[in-house]
Amino acid sequence: MEDPMNPSHNGKGTREVVVVTGASAGVGGARSSNNLYDPLPGDYGARGEFDGCSTDYSAQAWVNRYRGWLTLGLGFAALSSLFYTARKSA
């Protein structure tokens, strides 16, 4: 069988694409009843050596979430300082 991601010429001047479906690829079977929407039994939460130093807050995530407002505020502060220094020197 040829590579399905690399279509080849079939000798008639057209391209031939091999399509592999889940059934022909051997996907499924006894484990196919567990899917994305049905969790497996047991606790499969994240665990590791960094559990003790993890936090519920991230400054980076907060800045990323409110970056539009932060940009607007910093822009306003920069323009205000420019106008203030220009007015003070005049």
C-alpha cells in the first residue's frame, strides 16, 4: 500500500488518493466504548514532584487575560506624561 499522505499518479493523468478509515486502520474494538466524554474510573489528576510549589494564581495568565486593558492604560499613561511634560516645559 502506498503512503496515503502522498498521492500518486494512476497512469491516466489523474491523481489517486488512498483514504484510510478508522475501521480499515484497526481502530476501535473492546476499548472503543471509552471516549472523550466518558471519563475513566479513578483519580487521574495531575500529580508530580511540583505539587508542593504549585499555586492557584499566575501573574502571567492575568496579564495575558487583561492585555487589552493593560495596553490601553499604559498608552493613556504615556500620552498623559507626554502632555504633562510638554505643557510644563512651555
